[in-house]
Amino acid sequence: MKRNKFNWTGAAGALAGLVAMTAMPHGAQAIPSFAAQTGMPCSACHIGFPQLTPFGRAFKMDGYVQGGTFPDVKNFAAMVQGGFTQLHDKVPGGLAPNYPSNNAWSIQQTSLFYGGALDGNIGLGAFVQGTYDGIAHHYSWDNLDIRLAQMTTIANKRVVYGFTFNNSPGLTDLWNTLPAWGYPFIPPGLGAGATAGIQTSALAQAVAGVGGYVAVNLTPADMLYNEVDLYKSVPNHTAAMLGSGPEVPISGVIPYWRLALQHSSWKQSIEIGTSGLVDHPYPSGFTHGPTDTLTDVGVDAQYQYITVQQAFSVQASYFHEFQYWGASYPQGGTANKNDSLDTESLTGSYLWHQMFGVTEAYTNITGNADSGLYNSGTSNANGKPNTDSFTTELDYYPFNTDGPKFFPWVNAKFFVENTIYPTFNGLAHNYDGNGRSAQANDVWFTGIWLVF
């Protein structure tokens, strides 16, 4: 496969500008407030970031309260993601509004966080994120997970149980296999995106829900995790206030489930699991009457090997979506009454001395053709959802074990990503009906992910 030629001169200039910007004084996933609260380096919880280690998973499951009792200034953090984007072929009209047709850099995301204990005495903690999208020039709420966690013993087995209020199916998960935390960890905001995607991903920040979870240590090395959440649409006025509007019309509640088994030893851990949800959305433009039904069912697995000198991690997932267009089909919104969509992903990461990392990832989207569902003119003229991609990422973490003396909790990832598309929105060539090939969307993305 031919890789697109990279403009190293332009990228170097853009990256130098980003480094200069981040060197100025300033008043996640992986956020320094957790490190400040626990007194541990970021590497205790993360392989690079945001992938969680076994300790990081325990910290999240226990309600974000280890090392903290009540809110403190240390619980607040910020994040900046910026980079330089180059596609194989330019995009007529610009990569985005107010951006050139190619070779552009942007501060694509800036976030503020609260992370840690709300009342550690009762196991109440939170992860709260608000974000400014520097490409869309838009403020909105982002990830939200408020937990109340407790620990007990049943039949001499350790049991952790808790309750969560969150705004995205899978956000509460402990492994980096589900869409909410899966790869790419920092996608190019100016790059092209496939038309099709499963509902589990589409509902992020458009819903709010409550649920409960329980983790049972069947043996000292084996943990069984189960979670059930129920979601509703965020009402219009609230969605507008939070920047996530308009309301996504859904009938009833959306049940989400998660079941996973983890085996851990001194250096290694392995997880296998399943998850899914059932959604009954109204067709576009309606808030009552007949509904469609979208059912996601997935299986996933993760393996990690972690030592002081190196860390290796592999994630795999497969999701099948059953699509029943009982309301949209009679109105002409889809060409078929029943469709299906499958997504697969495989990601492997290696981190050396907590400083240098490499990631290889493959994603694949397949489904049956539906000219009503996928035919969006210039982006999907063939009516097919099929898209696959390969990504190579190189990372450098200068502060992963210890930040500068004046700010020990700062962390940063300098990265270079290259993604190639053998197939995009259904075809390798002329997928849009105007002669554009899948390869035209191959993208180089380089920049910095700074948390402080």
C-alpha cells in the first residue's frame, strides 16, 4: 500500500509553534489531578495515556477517591490538544469552515476537568470534563461520571459495588476496548470520517443515565464485573445549555449492559467481555409515534504485560448492530426495512521506559448497502458503509514518570500518526461519485496532547 508523502517542513513548523505555545505560563482521560490526589506518577495508572493499568482500573472502579477526602485545588486540571493535519489530497472548500483545503494546524480541543473525591468518606467521587472545540468553535459538556462506590466481603470474597450517573454508554468502563475509550485516543479533528457508526458511539453526551455495577473477586486473581445503566435523552433546553443540543428523540429508556472477566497476575492481565444496548429512536423530525430499533451487541478482549522497563497492550473488539427501520422505512428514510452494521478493531501498543511508544491499529466497518441510509450525496454516493483503515502512531512522553519541579503533575504526549484508508464509505475509488478515492483521505497528524 502506498503511503501519502508527508510535508515534514510544514509539520516541523507547526509542531514548533505548538511547543512554543505550551511553554507559555498557564494560570482525560489521563488528568494530573488524579496523580496529585494520590501522590503517584501518571505511569501508575496509565500505559502512556489514556490506557489504564490494573491500578488505574481499580482507582476508577473505587470511585476516584483513593488518596482524597474532599474537593481540593489539586482536583482541577486542564488539557490542550493541538496538531498539524495533512491529507493525501486536498479537500475543495476547506478541511473545515475557515480552514484551508490542506496542510492546516489547529488547537482542536481545550478542556477543563474536575477529577477526584467529592466525599471520600462515603466513596463519592467524580470525573467531570467541559470542552471547547477549537475547530467548530463550540463549548459543550464532555465526559461526566459521578460515582458512589463501596466495598464489602461476601463468602470471604471481596466485592466492590457502586452507582454511577454518566452521559455516555461505555464511559464508565475499565478497559480500553469499547468505543468510549478505544483507539484513536486523539483522532485528527480535520481528517475525514466514515459515514457509518454504531449507536453506542453516537449517543455520547446526547444522553444521561444512572446505573449500578458490581465487581466480585472470584479468586485473588480473577474478577467478574457486571454493570447495567439506563439512559434518557437530555431535554432540549438542558442540551442547549450544555452545548449538546438539539435533543435526540428517543422512546422510553435505553438499557446498556456490560459483563467482563479479568484475570491478573504480577505482570500480566487479560480481560474478555461483552456489552450492548437497545435504542428506540424516533425518525428524524419526529418526537412521537412509531420508532425504529437499534440493538448493539459486542464482544471484546484485552491483554496487558507491564514491567518497570516496558509495557505491552492489545485490545480487540467486535460489534454487530441490528437495525430495524420500522418507522423510517415507510417514510422513505431508508431503502431497506432491516439493515445490519459490523465494526471491528484491533490495537496493539508498546511503551519503552515510560517514554517512547508505538501503536498499530486496524479498524473495519461493514454493512449491507442502503441508498436511503447512507447516500449523502458527495460523501457516500454508492450507498455502502464499508470503511477500513490502518494507523501507525509514534509517541514521546517527556514527563510520564515525573514532571518539571515547578509543576510535577504536568504530562505531555508528542505524537505522529499516519492513517491510510484502503476503502472509504463503500469503495476504494470514486466513492463519492465525483472521482475521489479512499486514498485521498489518508492523513498525517502530528502534535501535542498536554495535560496540566
